[in-house]
Amino acid sequence: MRKAELSIIVAMLGLLVTWVSCATKKMPEAELVSLRYTNTGTMAGYIYEGEMLKDKNGEMVLRAMKESYGPLFEKRLTKAEVQHFRKIIEEEKMYAYKERYLPRMQVLDGEMWGFDAMFADGSIIDSSGSNEWPKGNGLSRIRSYMEELVQDGVQIKQIDE
């Protein structure tokens, strides 16, 4: 077998392994226990930050901005509100996000984002990007829902205070 033919076979096997691993990603069945979404740019601080987690009393709390570069607000969440985040992840197939999104060409300016979600069985969705985003509306739906929920939240200290 010639070197070129061997290279083609190795490349095809690599593509097959990648395709199979992506095809097997599925939505975790366990309860959603934490979620975080951030968006940063070239200016200091977050463009947007939101995080859902359990507080010291075991209650689900959302800490998020109402608007870009704004202060953080906090709100306790109902089970239905937590379930809605899970529904967005499932509907937008966010469980199939790649670990990292990067543009094909180097970009020295722009935006970065990060998304992670943890489930009660230890399953984790962890994805981020720099000047490249996944297809669909998952990230924007998560942010919009966070903004909606904290409209009647209590303002807490900004991170840099």
C-alpha cells in the first residue's frame, strides 16, 4: 500500500471516529443541578454573566445580569423554572455542542463565551468559543431566560467589588 493511500485511509478512519463520537452524545437524563453562561469581549468585565446553582440551604438560585455590563441580580428559582433551562438545553441540542469553537482564521479582537451545565448523575456539558458559536439559538435562549427571571430579582454586589 502506498503512503498516499494509507494517509487517506487513516484520515477516513479519523473522520469516522469523530462522527460516531458526536452521534452518540445524548441529553443527560438526570436532574439539572447547575448552569453557567458567560460572554466576554475585549473590554474589562463580562458582557454578560449568569449562573444557576444551589445555595447553602440547597435551594436553586440564579445570579445573572439584567443587561450587558450590568450588576448581578439574584433570584430563587422554582422547580419549574429550573426544568425550563433543562428544556432549552434539550430542545436546542446543547448537549451535542463541541468542547471548543474557534474560527478558521486567527482573530485578535472579538468575543468569547462559555457554557456549562452539570447534572445530578455527574454528567457535564462544557463548551466555549472565541469568535465562533454553535448553530441554533441555545445560548441566546439561555441568556434571554436568565434576563427574564432576574427582572424581579434583588441586586447583589458586582463581581469586581
